[in-house]
Amino acid sequence: MKARAVRFGGMFFERLDELLPEVRGGNGTPSSADFLLYDLPPVRDLLAADFHGQTVAVPPGNEIRVYIGSGVLVGRFALFAMLGVDGAGEVMDLELDLES
């Protein structure tokens, strides 16, 4: 099976910048670059390989899909995505749980 393209839109990066600092915090808080380098690539690969199998429609039947997972540096996170007109997965938003 051919991998699906997965894109991360401007809203995703704006939200990431709201949630994580530009540089790693002295208390161990990961930076936005840390999340992009360590936590996001494996999830992008999962979504590319099996977008529908890795996400859940919210609410069922809706175009918006959610991937919930955990990372190396960020405890738990949710990515909100939809399929673009060209069939690519478009991740547009995220939530992070830095306490876990």
C-alpha cells in the first residue's frame, strides 16, 4: 500500500508555538523544535501508512479525525486532522498534556 501524504498546516504551527516554548525550559519542558524532531515523525509515519486506522472520526461520520498518542518528550497529545481534496492527511490543530 502506498503511503499517504501528511501535511501540517499553518494553524498547527501557530498552536504549537502557543503550547510550547521556542527553547527547552530549565525545568525540562520540551521546546516546539523538540516536539517536531522527536515526537512528531513517528506519528506522521503512522498517519501516512494508515490514516483511517490510526484516527477516530469525531463525532462518528464527521470529516474531522483525531489521533491520540504519547511521545518521547510530550506525555500525551491529540492531533486533529482531515483528508484534503487530494487525499492527503491535513493536520490542523493539536492539544498537549505536558503533565503526564
